[in-house]
Amino acid sequence: MEKITFQVPDTEETADFFVMEQTRINGVDYLLVTEKEDGDCDAYILKDISGQQDAEAVYEMVETDEELSALSKVFASLLDDVDIH
């Protein structure tokens, strides 16, 4: 599982996540990430909001219920052995 580090905008803080799966829908990249590599833990769906001018990818957490519900179904179908609620 790939480990990625994010830097919080305007601060020196970082957060590490493990990428469980990724997908592209309607030209937008999404990542399903967790804080731990193994075991039960919270999962987050991140959306790539970077523009073409950005040197690095910029992600934000998906928070709208409708988008989360649709993306959860997509990731659940990609990962047969993972239960996403």
C-alpha cells in the first residue's frame, strides 16, 4: 500500500495516509485513504482539486453526503474485501 504525506495549507503540519484505492470519475481523481496500513480504522475519500498550473496535486476531503454516498459505492465495488459505511 502506498503511503503519502500531505502538508496542511499555510502551516508546517503534515498528515500521513495510506492509499487503498484510486479512481477517476468525469475527469476528477479520487483517493480512498486510511490513517493505518492494517486493521480497522477510519477511511477518507479525497478529491483532487488541483489546477493545471499547480506543480503538485492538491486534495480536499469529500464532505457532501451525496458525493460521499456515490463514491463509497464506487470504491466498495473496486475493493471486494472492504466494508465501506
